[in-house]
Amino acid sequence: MSANFFVVLPLVLLVALLVWRIWFYEKKVDLKSFTQKWRDILNKKVSFYADLSPRDKLRFEEEILYFFDDVTITGVKIKISDTDRLLVASSAVIPLFGFPELRYRNINEVLLYEGSFNEDNQTQGKGRNILGKVGSGNMNRLMILSLPALHAGFANENSKSNVGIHEFVHLIDMADGAVDGIPESFMQKQYVAPWLKLMHQEIDNIRERDSDINPYGATSQVEFLSVASEYFFNKPDIFQRKHPELYDVMKKMYRYSS
């Protein structure tokens, strides 16, 4: 056995440990703490939850409690409500709902701003066109969301956009250590090639103005994953009708049952 084996093996184990720490986290939550008021809010505001079976609704509620226990949600110079907190948590739960064994382990706090902000995270001055952002550097493990944009993603029945889902999909993409639009931390290998093929076909269609997917998705593979995921979860019926092949791959990728 070569000496290189004893060098490589610890590195492999370290990577496996880091992935485990990012995703797998088992603990108990008390579903009795989930109030009927919260259920009423979810039934009214979150169509994904409203369409679930009673059994799956309980699991969705459990995931909400997991999220509340792990992640702080803070209003920046604004007072936030139960509805605000539930919409943030729902944004996190929806894209991982097909993976009951997984939890986010790469975020500590979500900041809610009163409106859009700029690259310096300021709500005043020029360049205030950002609605959501996942932090890096000294803002690692932090997410910033515009509160009005968060609500708009759930309020408009015809909207294909959801800034909360968009940003949490970025976190999913980051979990494998490479921000590349390929969520390999849970994506089965047989779907990677079809996903890349269809993604680049659709990016070309967007650039040729022959697609109803948000043009922002054509800026990179990273943004395409998040933009397509917003559409997939917000308007699955329309997405399936207009993008059947892409829908089929994403349905398998997210273990989504419609």
C-alpha cells in the first residue's frame, strides 16, 4: 500500500465529515409548539404547504421548527412578525422538502431589510437594486432578504419569482464546496449530464428571447439554478407545460412529488 494512500484517506474523510456537518443534523423538536395560528398563516400564504397531505403538512411544520431552532431571523430597523418568520422558513424548507434527512448547516442568520439594498448592504443611496443576497467573507453564514420582496414571492399567484427560495437554493449549491449551478451534494450523478445539457439549451433560449424564464438566469449556471428553481416551485404546472424536459430532470433532482 503506497504512502499516498495514507495522505489521501484523511483528506477524503475530512471532506465526508464536512459534508455531513453541512447537511445531516438530527435532533428532536416539539410539534406541540407549532400553533394553529401558524398553520392558518401557512395555509393562506404558502401554496406549497396548502397543497400537501395532512401527513406531509406535519413534516413541513417539523422542518419549520428545525429551522427556527437553528437560524436566527432578524429585522434590521424593522419589527418582524410571525408571518415574516414563517415565510423565511418556508423558503428554506421548500427546496429541501424531498430530502427529509437533510438540514442547512451553512447559515446562522437571516437579516430582513425594509426594502432593496446595494452591494454595500445599504438601503440608502445609489445602486439599491438587490432583493436577496447570501453573504461571504466577513458575512459568511448570513443571508439578507428584502422583506417586501420576500412577501411578493408568496403573494402573487401568477409570479414565477421567489427571492427566498432563490437564495436558499444558492446555499444548497454551495453545500458541495463548489458554487457552480450543480447541487452535487444531493443530485444523483445520472442527472448531472442531462441537467447541464438542458440548462445550457435554455440559457441560449433566454439569450435569444425565446424563453419565459427570468433573463437573469442567463447570466451564469449559478443563477440559472436558482431562477429555474423559483419558477419550478412557484408555478410547477406552468413550468411543466412550457419546459417538460427541464421539469422532469428538476423533479428527479429535488425528489419532488406533484
